Amino acid sequence: MDRNQILTPRAIESLIADGHYIVINDGQVLRLDGWSEKHPGGKLAIRHMVGRDATDEINVYHSAKTIRLMAAFRIGRIQPPWTNFTPPIRGGVFRKYQDEEESIGSPSDDEEPALASDAVSVNSSTTSLELSADDELKPYNEPLIRSTSKTMECDGYGSDNSGQTNYRRAYQAKADVFDPYSELKGLTDRALPKDQTRDAFTAQTMQDEINRDLEKYPSLDSATQRNITKKYQALHQRVKDEGYYDCRYLEYGKEFVRYSLLFAVFLVSLRAEWYMTSAVFLALFWQQIMFTAHDAGHRGITHNFVVDTLVGLFIADFCCGLSLGWWKSSHNVHHLVTNSPEHDPDIQNCPMFVTGPTFFKSIHSSYYDGFIFAWDAAADFLIPYQQYTYYPTMFIARFNLYLLSWGHLLSPRSQNLGSSSWTRPTEIGFMLCYWYFFGYLLLWCSIPTWKLRTAFVVVSHVLTFPLHVQITLSHWATSTADLGDAESFPQRQLRTTMDVDCPTWLDFIHGGLQFQAVHHLFPRVPRHNLRKLQTLVKQFCEETGIEYNILGFVDGNKKVLSRLGEVGKQVEMLVQCQKYMAATGESGLH
């Protein structure tokens, strides 16, 4: 095979239809079938990039050495610019050559194969919803958002008589005083016709969120998005040239001193039989040291896979009893499809929490192998109260992490091949050590009564809740709308992520999680460089017209609660509508 041959979009579409994992990187066509099972970042990370130009994602997640090795998987090149397909895992539909020949006949020798743009209506998600009241639950691999033409359409957004769609952005002056409810106002102000079905209301609410984002963010036309991508790539080159990837190990030395002091106070208090004081400092130790596990999971310390993985496993599994492998499995997907209801496991918490209207129609999770997050009576009851159950749930979230960790380690999902095959047995060994030290030596041997043991567990675990609030703060208040495959990587990340503003002297409390927008753009940059890099990201946002979301910790919490509250109100309206239709028989539910 000529590895320098030019492959047309139609040829690539046919390869994907045959089940190959075809990814575009810097103009090269990569076939990653043989690598997907060995990929340290997980198979799903590759599947979400199939048919897409993943140059930006590949560059920010991999070292220069790894990117050079990818050339071994090259089967050809493309003629730019490239129009993204929707990956099969996200609902993309692909045609084999023989399928086309059977339906419309074989093309003549001088006839070019169909281009990707001719197949956009079956391959690309768009920003216009077309859902009838009779639409039923679709499997996750069938697109919910459908295309109706070669151009992406959105009702009411600059359509002219030619049928083409002109995207525009409404520039609005920012309010002098932050109103955490401002972006959510209007979502529930619209009166709900009593005879409107759940599906119709859901479709309209989803479209409202899409329309709001289309007004607020830059145009999705190819020229605008290519310009954003070009500026982002220039910024990334500057990040590399100016040494932002260089780890300041002295800062980790300071971190180690702080962790050691917290752990020492925990041990001294335990020996003095100040059990509740000991529990408090153990909680603080867990909360602080997990920030470094996050850095190691992203290979943001030494940038060496083995070294950073061992650091992360020691901290997460041995010191904290939580599986780094589980975290990486879900977190890598979260970074690639941030805030996508069907694909991002970090927001798939129904029926406890729902952050967007897509969940109102039960969804199939691609991360959980098609598991249905069903919308049922439990969701109807719980979601209207979710703004009140948010903090209580964060208090006990650590117990859930134990279950998720062991569930992952005991499942086939944790079986890695290739260079990462050693991680699973290492994790199991470290986790068993944790439970021996914490469960036996600490709780059983060091604390005399069951009452004190119970109190120690509750205090030490409940007081880690700030970490769980920090984890959810940067995403639960942002958009869950899907604007389609035309949206560039940097715009998607900035649209679905929020930073937390705090003074420099408080950075240690947030552990780098306050720079989530910056981190999502450059996930391998060591966290001690993120504050300095934030200045460059703000400049990038000003140049491209992308809003940079940043709020103080208190206002950020207000916005999360307001988002949960507004979604809860929408559910209340749906329940009232359903009760009305059942009582009147208008929907045939009698």
C-alpha cells in the first residue's frame, strides 16, 4: 500500500464502514485498528475520533515521541481541508462502496467518488432538532440530531431565500454585576401547553439551549472555525516554545512537605487518641494529595508514562483506596466529549442529578456499553429537588468512588494490553494494601470501639466533600448542547468548561482544578504553570471571540445550584403536563 496516496473522503468513509478506526492527524490518514486495544488512554478515546481531524486532540494529549511513532499507522494522506464525519460511536452512518453501487449503480471510470460534503446529511450532527411527538427512544448509535441539508441549519438564524444558513453571533455587553441566573432565565419562563408531549417539550428545550449557544459563541462556518483552530495551534506552539510543559519540581517539593505535615498530624492525633482530630487531618491529607494523582494521571509531572503512572497509582490506589485506572478510563473520555449527555460519564448521574434536558428522554450511554439511563418515576421525583440534594450527596461521594473503583478493576474494561498491561495487577495490589492499612491496622487495631470507628469513617470521608464540589463545579453549570462536528476543539472545551477565580495564595486549596478551562485546552501542562498560562488563554479568547467562563468560588456554586434548580423546574412542568394529559385523556393515557 502506498502510504503517501491521497485518500478521498468517500474512500475513508468506506474504510470506516468496513469497521476500521480511521483518524486524521496533521493531514495523515491513520488506521488504528491494531493499536486500539493497546492504547494506554483506552479504546473509547480512539473511537470518539474516528472520521475526524484529531490533530489538536492528539497534539495536546501525546508527547512528540509518541506522535512520531504514529507515522507507522499511516495508510495515506488527505487533501485539506477536511470535513469531519460523525464517529460511529456517536451515531455516524457510513456507506461502503458496494452499498452505493447496489443502490445507484457503479460509478464510471471518469466519475469521482462522492465527497464527504455530499454525505453530510447522514454523517454529521447539526444544530437543528427535528423530533416529532411520536419519536421513541433511540439506541445511542443512532443520531438524535439529524441533518436536513448540506449546510447546518438552525431555525431563525439568518436563513435567506437561497436556502443557505448564515450564522451570526450576538455581541452583548457584559453586566457589571454577575447574575448567576442570567444565562438560565427564560428556560422555564416559556409557558408549557398542557397538551404538549414530553418528547416535544424535550426537543424544544434542547433546541433552546442550542440556539442560546449559537448566539453566544462564534459562527460554526468552516472559515471561522479554521481560524480558531489556527490560532489555537499557534498558541500551543508558543506554550511549547516558552517552556510551559517544563515541570517546576520545587513546587512539588512544597506539596510533599504539606502532605507530610497533614499526615504527621493525623498520626500524632491518632496516637494521642484524639480520634476525631485525626479523622479531620486524614480527610485533609486525602483531599490535598489527590490533586497530584490528577496531575500524574495526565502525565503532567515527568511526562513519562511509567513514572507518572506509578506516582498516580501510589497516591490514588495505595494512599486513598481509589482506582486511578477507573479515573483515567472515564476522565480521558470526559476530556474528549465534555458535557455530552450520551458520552461523557462525568455527567451521567440520572436519576440523582441531571444538568441538561437531553436526559428527559432516556439515553443510551456509549461509555457504559449502551446502558440505558432511563427516565422513570424516580427521576420525576428526585430531579426537582436536586439543588437541595447536591451538597448532601457530595458529603458521601467518596463511598461511591470505592464502588466505582472496584467495579472497574473487576470488569473486563480494566484489562489493558501492551505497555500498560502491568497497571491492573499493580492497582489491585495497592488497593488491597490500602484496605489492610485503613481497614485493619487503623480502624480495627487502633480505634477501640465500634462507635468511634463509625464516627472516624464518617468524619474522614464526609470532610473530603470540597474535592467533589471542585470536580463538578467547572462543568455542571455549563452547556450540554451539541453544536455538531463543525465546532473546533478549543471552542468546545471553552464552551463547556468554567474556571474558578481565586487569589494566588489560595491556589493550594484548589490544587489546579480552578484552572479547568486552561487545563482542558492543555491537559499535560503541569498545574503550577496554569496560572501563568491563563493569561495567554484569556488573550486567545479575546482574539477569537470565544467567551472565557470564570467565576469566583461562591458565584460558581450559585450558578451550579441555579442550573440544577432550573432543570428541576423543567421536570416539574413535564410531570404536571403528563398528569394533565392522563387526567383528560388527550394523550390516550386513560
